[in-house]
Amino acid sequence: MAVDMREITYTFAALRDENDIKQLLFKSQLPTDGIISHLKDFILAKSTGGIIGVVGLEAYDGIGLLRSLAVLPEVRGKGIGKELCSRAIAHAHTQKINELFLLTTTADSFFAKCGFHKIGRNLAPAPLQASVEFKSLCPDSAVCMRMQLSERAIYFPREILTLKSDVPGAKMWGIALEKTLLTFFEVEPHCRFDRHNHESEQITMVLEGELFFELDDETFSVKKGEVIAIPSNISHAVFTRDKHVKAIDAWSPVMPQYVRPNHALQATLATHRPCGKRA
Ligand SMILES: CC(C)(COP(=O)(O)OP(=O)(O)OC[C@H]1O[C@@H](n2cnc3c(N)ncnc32)[C@H](O)[C@@H]1OP(=O)(O)O)[C@@H](O)C(=O)NCCC(=O)NCCS
């Protein structure tokens, strides 16, 4: 199969991909059970001819299982496996997973190159021991490997930074380490974050449009390429006028409501009083 490496795209799996994923895993002699429950955490490599690689993540409250990494035999050895693995690690980070585990019978040296270390299978945490993969999908002889995400630098390719629509009037993503958070917001015109304050220091840079910061004694208009720095616990409101706005913000300490895993984000933004449309 001729694949132009420049045309490979990486995307999250959709329901319609389930059968193609199963076929690829079957061809690669990997188990196919339990995929559907975790499909939203599967990442695909696609070329014009369809799916050429896959990797899956099972998330269990702070720990994760990387599974189902497979690349079509005819396009192996071109770096696709490594690209998929690094996307699975970045996605795990966005899901607040700190420890990532896997079982493999065939590719322990591949995973060692990706940063995993061998551990005794009995050392994997209980939720993983109870997972389908641990219980029945892989034989006892499979090697168990582990990665601690907080001990390494993580690269986030564009497609992992998916915008979430949980904030009315805005879309955002957030990436956090222990003490620092970076967020990216796209805010609709005529939108307002009501007056609030927070312990976190906030430094905002506008990338596009114009964002207004209303403080006690004055309102600042922050335009493209400009920055506003707000110390801890300073009361402020934020609003847009007639322009869409794109902005990045650095926060310290981390605002936890901006780095919830997908399933837990909704409603948690209330502490930051998300914006509502102006009448
Ligand atoms: C394992 C697999 C996903 C690797 O995909 P790939 O696209 O061929 O891997 P890459 O081209 O990104 O290889 C990255 C590096 O790992 C090495 N590598 C690839 N497969 C390897 C393997 N099975 N064992 C050891 N090293 C391997 C490559 O030589 C390359 O080394 P380099 O960076 O020093 O050049 C692929 O071989 C596969 O689908 N295997 C069958 C399914 C499987 O065993 N999956 C893992 C179990 S969950």
C-alpha cells in the first residue's frame, strides 16, 4: 500500500470507525473486545485509503491503560506507531491520567523507546487488574509496562487540543502541570464573564479580536498581541463587543475547573462565572 506520509492525519475515532478498527486489530492479532465502551478515547491514523493505524486508551480515574496499538503491516516502520503512541500519551494527560500502563506480548522494546518501563504485572492498580484486557484479553505471559506522566515532558499535537463547548459563548482547552495552567479560549461576540475573582494569578494574551477587562476603577481594552496581568484575588469581569476573540491565559495555581477530563467538565466552570450573552 503506497502511503504519502505527508497526507496522514490523526483523529479521534467515531462510531462509524468501529468495524474498520476491529479489522485492523484482527489483522494485527490483537484483541477486539471492549472497544466500544472506550471508542471516544481511540485515536486513528488515516490516509486517503482509510484507517492505517489505531491506538486506544481506557481511563480509570487517574490511571490509564494504553491498548490496541496497531499499524497496517504494509506501512510499519515509518514512524506511525510512535506518532500514535505519543498522541495517546498526550490524550491521557488531558484526561488527568498520571500513570499509564499497558500489556504487550510483542512490542516491549517498541514501548521502551516510547518511554515505558517494565513492571511486575501484579503491580498494576486494581481497576486495571479488573479490566477486560488484564482479565482475559492478553495471556499471563504478556509484559506489563508503566509510564508516569508527571515525570516527563509531553508534546500535544494540534488534534489532541480539542475545543470543548462547555462554557456558554466560548470554546476552550486547558493543559496543566502541577503549578501552571495554560488555557486557550475562543469567545463569541457580545459575551460576558461576570465579575469574579480567584486565587490564581492570570496573565492573558489576546491572539485575535479585542477583549475587555473591567476592573474596579477602569476598563482595559486588550487587543491582538497585547497582554493583561491580573494578580491573585483582584475582582474583574471580562467581555467581548462585536468581535470573535481568541486568547491564551497562563494561570497559577491551576484552576482545576479548566482541566477536567471530558466527562467531568460540564457545570464545573460555575466558579469562574462563564460568560452569558448580553441582552
Ligand atoms: C508495534 C507497532 C504498532 C509499531 O508501529 P510502527 O509504525 O511500525 O512503529 P514505528 O515506525 O513508529 O517505530 C518506532 C521505533 O520502534 C521500532 N519498532 C517498531 N516496531 C517494533 C517492535 N515490534 N519491537 C521493537 N521495536 C519496534 C522501530 O524500529 C522504530 O525504531 P527507531 O525509532 O529506532 O527507528 C507495529 O509493529 C504493529 O502494529 N505491530 C502489531 C501489533 C502490536 O504488536 N501492537 C503492540 C501491542 S499493544
